[in-house]
Amino acid sequence: MEKESHGLIIGISIGVVIGVLLAILAFFCFRYHRRRPQIGNSSSRRAATIPIRANGADTCTVLSDSSIGTESPKSTIQNGMSVWLGGLRKANVVSASGILEYSYKDLQRATYNFTTLIGQGAYGPVYKAQMSTGETVAVKVLATDSKQGEKEFQTEVMLLGRLHHRNLVNLVGYCAEKGQHMLIYVYMSRGSLACHLYDEKLEPLCWDLRVQIALDVARGLEYLHDGAVPPVVHRDIKSSNILLDQSMRARVADFGLSREEMVSKHVSNIRGTFGYLDPEYISTRSFTKKSDVYSFGVLLFELIAGRNPLQGLIEYVELAAMTTDGRGGWEEIADSRLDAKYDLQELNDVAALAYKCVNRAPKKRPSMRDIVQVLSRILKSRHDRKRHKRSSSATAEEFTINVEQPDHRSPNSGHRRGESIDSTADSCEV
């Protein structure tokens, strides 16, 4: 009996030990499996901050309009994105966006205590800032009483931290200190497209430049729609959000209302600028890439007509469309400031494209990729015509010279031919 009870105790003890070991093993297995998704999420977060490439091409080139001093070092952030910095605090980096946080004192010094005002919008004032290294930037300050602005501030920092393209305005950094929210951009010295279209003090934009600006904007939107992962819908394309650099090349700005396409497309309140808003979006509260296409179509007509969309531009276009054959006859809405200095076929082709963009049915509107291809073809045809014209002029001039030159043959005529032609040409010019 005593032996049986002793054996029972030993058996129970062994069972308890085995149970404890199994429990410990289960605990470590549980922790291991729990850590794996965390590691995966961490990797995906790091991957999300890597600069995006569109269609296999590197679109992360930073084309700054400002001059950068030799002191400005090139600092590589932990997400692999390289940006040029200078003179400001580099300590706090938002790991989720890769955008640097600057100190309030540095920006206060760079804007001369916020006295260099260059613009004012619904978001708040914009100041020109001169860094100690010589770099020029624009500082947009969120109005302290703007609740919606704070949300837009976060949207811009998160989106522009991963969106980089030569036709998007580059976000240099941000400041969130002392109750202030500021966004720091590359300075665009030529201001907005709206200023050049409507400011009587500025020289009117020539037609060739208007088409180039349209192509620049289209390329920026194509990148957002087809190059970014996930795709991004801008939602506020308008002439005041198109900024021009020293070379008059255009970049899309103001991403406060932008949304990734994977986010719910349905919104309760209408956001954007009336005159540019897609009618489908107004009626259904649903925005898509084709909503941006509609706004871009309005912008094209704005470039053609030089008329503000808030002053009945589309109604003006619809009236003109009644007298056109779909592709021709658009010259009647051309901006008077152009003084009829444009290629008629080009104007009609751009207007026909714009009219497709503002089609009431979103499915009938072209994609931004198609738009880029059409505008690129228009510019290529223009360059081909100019090249052909120059070639024809050169041929005609050479023919004239050869006809007028007397044919004196002599032993020395071979090496004197070039001299003879040059002197004849000089006399023709005189």
C-alpha cells in the first residue's frame, strides 16, 4: 500500500513537471508568433517611406529653385531618402514620413521674425525664409484658429514624405512647436499660375508656355494617379495651386485635401474650390481620379481663355461648344491677351482635349496618362514644324547663294570656295 502511494506521488510530480514545461513552451511559442506580424508591420512601414518610382523611372530627383550653399550637407534619413539640408535643427525626424522637423527659433530667424510675408491663403500666411546657408524656402503657417487646417497639415506631411516628382512642390520640412504648425517648401520664385493669368502688372503668358505648363501639371497628376502606391487623388487642382519656378516650369502644390485612393472615397462635406469641382462629386459625394481629370480640364480652358472658373468659365465653354464641330472653332474663346499669337491647330487640339476632360460622364473622360501623351504629341509636332521650317529656310538660303555665285573655275578654286561663299553671304546680308 505504501509503495503504491509512493508511486502515485512520483507520477503526479512527473506530470506536474511535464505540464509546467509544456506551459513554458506554449508561452514562448505564443510570444514568437505575436512578434512575427510586428516585425512584418515594421518592415512594411519602412518600405512605405521609401521614395516611389513611377513606371520604373526614378522620380525622386529634387529640383530646387533655390540656391543651396556649400555648407549644406546631404543628410541620409533612416528611410533611405536623401534630402538637402542647411542651417536648421535636424534632430527630430518623423519616422512615418521622413520629413524633418525644424525648430521655431530657426524659422523665426529665417523669416526675420515673420515679417517677410509673400502670400495669404485660407490655410494661413506664407513667408519667404532665407537660411544661413543661402537656401531660400517658403514657410506656410497654419492659422491658430483653424481646426481643419491641422488635419490638412498632417495630411501634407504624411503624403509628401513619400511623394517625390519634379512636377510636385517639394516639402522640405515642418515645425510643430509652441502651438504653431508650419510647412516648409522649396521656394517657387515666379509665384502661382493664377497671378500670371490675371495680374495686369505681369506680362501675359505666351501660348507656347501655356501648353508647356499644362504638360507639367499633367505629368505631376499622372504620377499621383499611376506612379504613387497607393494612388493619390489631389482634389484641389486650380491655377492658384500651380506654382512656377525660375525657369517657368510648373509644379502642383497644396496637398491638404488629397486622399489615397484606398481610403473611403465617400465624404459627407464637399471640399475643394467651386468652379473646378466635378459635378459627379458634388452630386454623389464620391471623388475619384476622374474628379482630378475634370478639374484639370477646367484648368486647360482657363489657360486657353484666361477666364476665372468662378466667373462662369464652363458655361462660357458650353456656349462656344455649340458653334464648334468638336475639334475646330475654339479660337473664339481664346484669351485676348494672347493677341492671336498662337498656332490655330494647337489651340483647337488642346481645347478638344479639355472638352473631353470636362465630360459630365466620368467614364468618358481620358486618364491622366492619355492626357500626357496627347499634350506630348502636340509639343512634339510643334518642335518638328519648327525644325522643318528652320531646315527649309537654311536650304532656301543655300540655294540662293549658289545661284547668285558666279562659277569661276581656276586651279585655286577648290580651296577658295569656302571663302567665296562666306564673302558672298556677307554681301547678301548687307
